[in-house]
Amino acid sequence: MIITRTPLRISFLGGGTDFPDFYKKYGGCVVTAAIDKYVYVIVKERFDKQIYVNYSIKEIVDRVGELKHELVREAMKKVGIKEGIEISFQSDVPSAGSGLGSSSTVTVGVLNALYQYTGWAADAQRLAQEACEIEIKILGKPIGVQDQYIAAFGGVRFIEFKKSGKIVAEDLGLSEEILDDLKSYLMVFYTGRTRQAGSILQEQKENIKNKNEILKKMAGQARQAKELLVRGKIDQLGRLMDEGWRLKRQLASRITDPEIDQIYSAAKKAGAIGGKISGAGGGGFLTLFVPTGKRDMVRKAMNGLREMPVGLSRDGSKVIFNIR
């Protein structure tokens, strides 16, 4: 039995510049962080030759191509496993529509577990690249490439997407003091709504050619965010997040709505200095930057929304159990 643990993420600035349609023309970058909320993938050999996959439903099939779970199906094809295996999932948060990069976390985690199952340890670069191939090239999902890299590498990173297509995931090497300060500002609330990100992201992708100037500004904000983090200027980073949210909401029509706007406005009135809806928008988790003395006021202003305590995860996808 093999168990992998792969982190979810909170993206701070630059999201949207990781679409190949944009960065291969202009270059892009994001500042993002792996958090201490995870997806666990459990892989076990079966005595028979069937394939079992357990998630919100249970699939039992004879051939890989019959699987409905497309991420598992394509990962098994990629690794070359054809039969006699059982794959199960556990997640710390709602796995669909959370805005925390869950689909890419699942893909990276499954690939890692399956490679370990074959007796080979794939490195983070390979896991990230192959997860991108599965989600974007094979399955045609209208998504960017940041989530796969932060899930594979972990940490707090500046990820740069070069015009050449090369992707560099730079660990910012933040001190414990800065990491503790960053964590002390973060508050994350569940909006109570999940959403299908695909339609929002499809619109965002189709809008790229008309939103180039906004996306260039967002890439510039990510570079500013990198410098602020390295210098430990977390308060200024929070204010930059507020500016970034104003830009992000222009990328597609359903990134926000009156209810989300009302929640965010209430948080700011209570003392939050910045924030954003994670991922594609439209629901999921709301990330806020809040000074310590304002946290109780913000909790009250959230009017019963469930708070999710978060920390940061230094590790990317890793094997936490391996016994044969």
C-alpha cells in the first residue's frame, strides 16, 4: 500500500497569467503558496485483475479506458498501469469547486502514487509537467499551469512562465519569522458555495486577447509581491492583494457577484486590508489579509461563514506511507 499527501494552495497574485495563450506571447508569473490542507491518494494492489477507484462514487472496471474518473484514467495510461489496482481518495476540504487547486492536486498526487507503485520515484518537475499534459493537452481543460507546479513543489513560490514555454518554480526561501508573519495575516473562510470552475475559466481564456493589458498589470503585481514577501512587508502585500482583486474581477463575468462583493466589503469594513476569492472565483474559499487586532471583528462580520485555519506547507507531493 502506498499513500501520497499532496497540498492544496492559495494563490496570492498573478493568477490568469499562467494560461499558455497569454504567457507564450508576453510571459507571466504568480506568487502562490502550498497550504497545510491536503489530498491523500491511497493505492493498493488487488489480487484480481480489476480496477477499483473510490471517490464520491465507486468504480469497478476491467479496463483503464472504462474509467469515468478522467484524471485517474489518464494518469494510469501515462504511468502504464493496466490492471489489478485499487485507488482511493481522502481530502481535507471539499474537493470539487473549492478554488484551492484541487483537480491539479489530485492529478499530481495520483501520478506520484502510481509511479511509486511501479517502484520509481518521479521528481517534482516531472509530476508537474505530466499533470499539465493530462489536464490541458489530453483532457483540454481551460486552465493555467500554476496549480500543478505548486502541488508538486510545495512551499511559497514565485512561479515564472516564460515565453519559451519554460516554467521556473522559485522557492522564495523566506525566513521562519516572515513565514510566521504571513500566516498570522491569513484568514480563510468558506463561502458555502462550490462551483464548476470550467465555465468561468473558459470565458476567462476566451477573453485573454481583450484583457492583455490587465494581465500584464497582474504579472507586474506578482513581481511586486515577490519583493514584498522577501522583505517581509506583509501589510503592503495585503494591500496589493486588494488591488489585484479589483483587476482579477475584470477577467470574466462570473468571478464575482453581488453576494461575494457584499462579503468582501464587510470584511474590509471590519479591518481586512485585502483578499480575493481563490481560484476561478464564483465561490469556494475567500482568502483575507487581516492584522492580528482585527481578526475577531472580521470573524463577526463574516456572519457565520465557516473559518478554515490554515498554515503553510513546505513540502509538495510526497509519499507518507509505503509498504509492500
